[in-house]
Amino acid sequence: MTILLTGATGYIGSYVAGELLTRTDSQIAVLVRAKSDDEAKQRLWKSMQLHLDFDAFARALPRFEIYRGDLTSDDLGIEPAARERLADTMRSVIHCAASLNRKSDKVCFNVNLRGTLELIKLAQRAHARGGLVRFSDVSTVAVAGHRNAELIQEDTAVQWDRSDYDPYARTKKFCEHMVHELLPEVPSTIFRPSIVLGDSRFPETTQFDMVRAFAALASMRVLPLRRDWRVDIVPANYVGEAIARIHLEPSPAHGIYHLSSGEDSLSYGQIVDGLRAAGHPHRTFFAPRLEKPFGLAVEALMSTPRKYGVAAAASLMKVFLPYLTYDTVFSNRRVIAALGHAPAPFTDYALPLLRFAVENKFTYPYRPWPSDAAPRLAKAV
């Protein structure tokens, strides 16, 4: 059985790919945007560096069926013969690819809506030929829209008359709807991660947008937040494990899973205290009355000249601020029952993550494609 995985060159997708390599013998078809097969292999290697060294990657490479294409192109940009071969062989889909651009309607509609529609059309063709056993869509808890001080359950999260935070949340909500409406005969599973931040097993990460926001808050002496507000953070390794394991189940117990910390989500006070206990030097005070002035300051800093170096950081904080102040968490009892364990608390790995990000200037030290790659790849086959 071939599993089609989109987004394998992205952050969460790389975790799912790593889990699939160890949990199943199935071939893994991946969609990679590249101009050549060599470039596609190199992009895949870059994305898998958190999980495999090059020799392990070389041994795993025969498990990957690489299809060069693009979500934003007609028929996913896959050449006709390759597309027909994929439709004949794929038996399940894990759709991880998405644009997380929370400011651009154009990008989100093009990548998320159009891309998902093109993928569904391929899934329909594959189901008509051999039958799909599952279509898993990786969505987001942000589909719940504007909330405040709530515990959200999976089946009641989407309310169509509720306002959305941004284009990302809006398009992902409609992607879930398309899966249900356009693949009614295919068993489907919706996965909704909360704030995915770091890995509970090691400090390295390749995804820095939310880490930048976390680092900015961790450096502030006064936070415009309430000490008792909770923030639902989940490590990427838990998300990858959940998606792979539940997707591979013959009959998952539920159609929707929140991949979150749920009722065990930590408050800002607990995170600050945990950082301090672990050795973070800053002493932090909470001043929730400053939330509105802080928001206005962020707006002003967004308009400063680029040479000052603060506009980009302010824009990032503007995007994530609503997600940091809504004191809402997402029930995770379903995923705990499925996996048999809960995610690690953020305080277990927050300081090593923060130190890695700051010391490496919010970049990952990617290793280059080896000069002796060809013989090492041949030896691994």
C-alpha cells in the first residue's frame, strides 16, 4: 500500500514521514516542489535532518516515491503519466501541506483551498480505481474561531456563524468541509494541532515563527498577559506520532482529533515559573491592563523603517497575539486514549528550545548535500 503524504518537506510533515518510516512498511509517495529529481532528493534530505543522518536517509530513500509537483498547479503539477501511476497505487492520503500565512488571503486561498481541491480530485480518481482506505487532513484548532476562556470539544469546534481569526483559520475550516463533502465514501480523519512548538526530546527545531514570539515574550520583564491565562502548546513529536499512528489504524474511534495539551495546558504563570526554575535569568511581572497599549505599540512598530530591524518582529507578534490572549484550550482526551499517553508539558523542554533558537539566531544549521552522496546512496540500496 502506498501512502501519499503532502508537506513532507515541511515541519510537521517531516515528523509524520519519520513516524511512517518506523511504523509501516508501506511506500511513501511525497509531493516535492523541485525542478529536477536531484533537487527533489536534496529538499527531502534537508527536511529530514532533524530525524535522520545522511546514511539513514540513504537507506530510507527507496521507501520514498518522489513526485515533482506543486499544490498550486492544475493536477498538482504532476506529469500525466506519473499522476496516473500515483492514482493507481495510492491507497491512503495524509494531507499535511498548507500555507500558514496568517496575513494573506491570496496565499491561503491558493495553497490551502485550491491545493486541497486538487488533492481531493486525485483522491477521487484513486478511490474509483482501487479504493482509498483513509484520507487524513491535518487542520488546526484555529478553525474554532474567536473564543475566550473555553474548553473546546472536537465535534463542536466549528461554528459557521463565528468569526475567524485570519485567512489561515478560515481556509483550513473550509478544507475540512471539502473533505467531508467531496469524499463522502472515503473514511476520513481530521487532525487539529494546537500551537506546535519544539520537540520534547531535544532542543533543535527547524520552525521558528512561533519560537520567535515565545523568545520575545520570554525576554520581556513585563508581560501584557494574565498570569492564569492558559496557552495550549504541544510538541511536534507528539503531533507526528498521533497523525501516523491514528492514520494507520484500521478503524480509528473518532473522525476528529485535537492534537493538544487540553485541560493540562499550562498557564503563563506556570511557564514563567518553570523557565525560572530551569535557569532562565529573567524575572517577569504580569500586567494584563497593558494588553491594549501593547497592541497599539506593536501596530506602531510594524510601520517603522526596515533598517531599524523591529518591523518584522512586530508583524510576527501582531499575527500571533490573538492566539496568545484567548485563554482557550482544546480537549485532547481522544488522542490520549488513542496513544496511551499525554504530550510532555512545555516546561519540560522550553528553556533548551529557547537557548537553541537564540544561540543559533533562529536558524537551523542544515548540513549540505554530501559530495560523496552518489556512492553512499548506491551502497544503501
